[in-house]
Amino acid sequence: MRRIFGPALAVIVTVWAVGFVSAPASASAADAANLAAANIGKTAGTCAVNPTHNSLGGSQFDTSCSGGYSGGPEYWCADFAKWVWRNSGFNTSGLTPAAQSFYTYGQSHGTFHATAQPGDAIVFSDNRGGYANHVAVVTAVNSDGSVVIANGNWGGQSGTMAHFATTSSVKQATIPASAASTGSWVAVEGYYITGIVGASGTGGGTPPDPGGNPHSATALCGDGYGVIDTHQLAGATVYLTYNNDLGKNCVVTLADADGGAVAMNATLAVQGGASADDPGTFTWYAGPASAYAPNACVKWGGTYKSSTWTSGWTHCGSGGGSPAPSTSNPYSAGGVCGAGYGVVDRHALAGATVYLTYNNDLGKNCVVTLADDVDGQVAMKATLAVQGGASDSNSGSFTYYAGPVYADAPDACVTWGGGYKGSTWTSDWTHCGSGTGGSAANPYTAAGLCGAGYSVIDSHDLGSATIYLLYGAGRNCVATLVDRGDGAVGLNATLSVQDGSRVSDPGLYQWYAGPVRLAAAGSCVRWGGSYQSSSWVSDWEHCG
């Protein structure tokens, strides 16, 4: 059984009320909730930098101080949850210091719950259906449906396993009602919920499965594929899977049960690229339909009898899904225009950015206008014209972007532009003869990109580019700027807040990657970037 070998792995417990409890004579979910809440603020035990005894007087939570690689402190989120259940009278056989053991427990005992109940363990993962990174036990369910949890091994300092374990503690968090179900992204935790598990004797069921179908999506797609999204049809389920090693998506439509040979289909299309489908008369499944899409949006769907569904363009940039939270734009210019397109220029509007991209192999330009922050459907447009040639535009009410609009322009000047709400802009005739526009000094600055109120507080030289860290009004901002524009090259800007969110902007750009911004008042940050094959990331620093 794999142990939890990362500081993110923690356990959370839901509480009815906060109070001291001793080990009960019989199992009680309320006792488990109370016991978890009674230990908010406690550390791993007497081995911690701030040593404490748990509420029952013990020197550790299960093996939190003694179960590590060499008999020392270990990542103890699952230790905490197991300790809560064991001291509340529940059967804990099969549970280990690994968060995944709680998911396996739910499978073995049939105790998965559709909604959280006090005393349940919530299992979290980096992606939907992935291996558990984190486990939690529910402490309270509020009248508005929000769920209060107690996180063991939370908020430790980076470093070795022992250092993180001895600097972390039990911390409380609240999951909004809108995110308190299996498959939902929980921003406060930075994970997806992959299962809500009750202790043996609390009732429940098994995790969703194909309902009697002997096949599975991952088995049909092949080794290395994991489910990242699903959609329920009448009588069947469409599965979208992804293989990180191959950079491939795969779609399968699985019948819920044996309904005989019926019309079925599985469809997959890569924005600006290939498409695949598998229509026919099948008993158990249609597909697999596969396509290479490591840096592009995909549209996926399926059919079962007369029930048909197709997604919008989604899961852009990787198989793991669009970034959260939903208020930020999950799309990129390169992803929308398609494989082989790199950003060669951009122009900032009030609330959006217009991107000009170019594909050297095709000799084509592409323009897209992307909203900076999502504000519902608003008036947007993207325009592109070739001097002495074709022109194209795309205007309307859009949520995320207008475009893409394309034109052949390998040896001609172009004029390009866009609009967002009441802000519009169009370039002069420019980028003549190729998409790159030639080598020139970078006209942009980090402060100009990040915006008013931001000041540079640190930088790192990559040789032909510089990474800048800026700060303003409680927020950090990172941008990587090339010294000279010699066409689209691989760039990135990254920013992480300790025990918080992560954001990056990888792609093919001419002038800069980013800006990426996160609120970081009172927290340490890790920042970095890359230029072609040269990359760098800081340690946790600039704290507070």
C-alpha cells in the first residue's frame, strides 16, 4: 500500500460540534465529528516544533511522530483520520498512513456517500478519479449545505517530510455547498473530491460504475489513461480520458447495461487539429476515439440510441481539465488557434487581450480576443485582414473569447485587432513578410504588463530573457520577458502560494509569458519561468 509521500496529503474530518470526547464504547459518527473538532490547532504530537498532546492525552495521532522513513515524523493526514475513527469505535482495519487507503476502504465496505455526513472521510486528488493525494473527515454540515472539515497535517513548511510534518497542524476549512460533491473542484483545498467515505456501519453504497457493463473506459483506451470527465446520456455514459505520457485524449461511450445492439458513437475533436469518431451498432461500447492534444482544447461527446451530447471546447492545454477557479479564463491563444500556432504579438484592451499568432508550417496568421476575467456573455470580436488579400472577423456575445479568425499571410502585411465590451483596437499594417515581425528590442516592461500599482521586487536572468517578480496591493505578479523578439519561442511564467493556489502561462510567445497573478498577503511564494530550454524556479521566499 502506497503511503502519502507529499505535504499535500492530509486528512479532513466533519464535525457536528466541538468538544472533548473520550474513546466511546460504541461507534458514533457524532463522536467522530466531535473528536476531530476537539483537535483543531493540535500538531503532530510531542515530536512537533510546537509540541502538543491530542485531546485524549496521547503523544501523537496514530503513527504521526514515529511512522516515517526511519521511524520519525511522517505525513500524517491519514494518521489523523484513522485515529479519529478508531477512537470513535469504528472498524479501521485496512487503513494505513496513505490517503488512498480510505478510498479502498469505501470500496471494500460499500460506504461511499453521495453527500457528506458528520464523521465521513473526504478523499481528494489532483484530478478527477486520480490516486488520492489527501483525505478528510467531515466535521459539520451547515444549513446552507456547506461542509466544515478538519485537516490533519495542514500548513507545514516546505522541506523534508519530517520538517513538514512537525510544522503542520490540524486546521479547519469550509467547503461551499456548490463544491461539496464527488468530482467537484474545492478551491480552498486545491484538489478534486474523488470520494466521500463513511465508516463501516454508517451505510452507503459503491462508487459509480458502468452499471453491469463488463468493460471500463480506462481498459478500452489502454494503459496509462485516466478518466478526467464524464457525461451521462439516457442509458449510457460518455468518458473522456487522458494519458499524460502520450499527451493523448481518448473517448469511449459505455452502455449502462446490456440493451442489445443499438446505435452508439464516441466523438473527439482537437481544436485546429484532428478529429475521430466511431459510429455504429454496438452492444456495450463505442470507441475508443483517440487524438493527440497536449496543448489544445478538445470537443468530446457520444450517442446512445437517440440520446446525443457534445461538449464545448474544453480541457485546454492538458488532459487534466481547465484551471480553477471558474472566474479566470481557462483558454489560451495557442490552444484556441490550434497546434503549431505561436503568439507573435498582443494588445491589451480594457478587460481582455487581443492575440496575433502565426503558424510557420502553414504560413497562416490567427487572431483571438480572450477575456482576462470571465464576466458572462459580453460583446467581443476578433479581426484579421491581409494587405491586398482576404479578411475575416468574428463578432458576437461570448463568455471566454472571440475568434479564432485565420488568413494566409506568409509574404504579406496584416492588420489585426479586436473588441471587448466598449473597448476596441486595430493595428496598422504590420508583421510584413512573416508572422514574426523580425528581431527587435522588447517594447514591454514587467510593470506595464502587471498593471498599475505593481513594483518589481525581484528578478532572475535566464540569459536571453528575465523573470520578474512584482508585488502590489497584497498580490504578486510574475512575467518572463525576452531581451529581443526573434519570433515565437517557448516561454513560461509560474507562481505558487505556499499552501494555496498555483498558476502558470506556458506557450509559444514572441515577447513575454504571463503576467500571472495570485493573492499572497502573509504567505511565502515560489516563482519562476523558462525561456526555450532554460528554466528556473525559486525557493519559498518573500514571505509576508
